[in-house]
Amino acid sequence: MTATVVTVSQLIGFAEPGPVVGRCYLCGQETNAGHPGAPSDSFTAWSSVYSGTVICEYCWPLVHDRRFRARSWLATPGQVRFVEPGEDRSWLRDVLLDPPAPPFALYLTRNGKKQGWIPLLRYVSHSRDRFWVGTDWTDRPVYCDRLWLAERVELLDRLADRGVPRTQMLFGRFAPRVWRSAIQDGWTSELEAVQRLAGDPQWEVLVYAAYRSRDRGTVRGVTRGDLPSDQLAEDAGEEPA
């Protein structure tokens, strides 16, 4: 597959042709084989769609498959790998640090409730060194630099090995016990480095996809309790694992 692929739905290639000519609401592409009508009344991503008239043959099967909303996934030509329930998610870390041959598309979801994959449709990645990651917590895909990620994953791993919870690394707000341990053992500079990174979309992608549990050595996702609205309530009581 060449770099002429324009959309993620074309990259996946699960086409279901319809009978209508028009412009796709979801990807903005013109089509001779679209499906009539707009997304359903329960659709929650109107701010991300185009002023279309149909849903194209490539986007149609995606919008009717809830896995594209509910799970993280990697798309490569002609196929999609979803994170299955209960699956070891370490392969997402591998994708970030050693991406597949382009073209590809990577999507990460925290809670599976938002149609965050819609903005990713026009952001097919054509480079292993600089690529896009779609998320359901940013308004648009995050532009990631592989070298930047590789340099900072070492900091993430060191703090994970010390038992610093992923939530605290995600937002740069550390419990008193973490600070006491860092002062005693001389690694406060690493906490300060995370505080400078907090809020950087690339850092959020890295923590979400690459954090390794100290106990199990596997990658763990960010739960609903890791969302910013819940962070303040956790700060006072969360302890290192």
C-alpha cells in the first residue's frame, strides 16, 4: 500500500459499498458508493465531522463497530489489532517505541465512551520516526517523535520501578510519601522532571501506553480514576504501589 492512502478507513479497507454519491460526514472524502443519512441521533462527535451528505463505504463499517470507540487499536494495511479485554497491553508500548512499517494508525482510549477515533481519520502516519496518535482525551491527534519518546521512557521506567503510581506521573502531582522517599534517596530531580512534562500530550501518550506495573512487569492502562476530574480527590491518599 502506497502513501496515496488518505484516510484511516481507507487504510483498513473494510469497505461496504452503498448506493449514494456524496461527501462523507466522517472523513470528508467524496464517494460514489456512500450510505445515505447522517450519523445517528446518539452520535457524540458532531464537532469532529464534516458537512457531508453520506457516510462513505470505508467509514460505514467502522462507525457500526463499537470496538473502534471502546478499545485502543493499531491499524495497518487491511487489518486492525484491538486491545482485547484483560489482554497484556505491552504491545502498545512496543508500537510507540518501534512502530510498524508505514502506513499505519494508532488510537488510544481511556474509557471507551468518546468517538475520539473520528479526528484520527485524516491522520494516517507515513513515518516511523514522527507519527500521529489518536486519543479520546485530546481534541486532535498527538504528533509524536519516536526519539523524544525513547529518551523519556527511561524516566518513566525508573519511577515505575520505584513504585510511583501512573496517575501521579501522568499529572505530575505526587503524594507526600513519594516526596519523602525521593528526598531520602536522592531522586527529587526525577519528580521535578515529570512535573515539567505534565500536560505535554506526548508525555500523556507515553504514560498511558508504556507504563509498566512494578509487580507484574506488564503495561497497564489508565482507569477512569486517572482522569483529571478525579485526580484531586486521590492526591491526599494515594501511595506508591
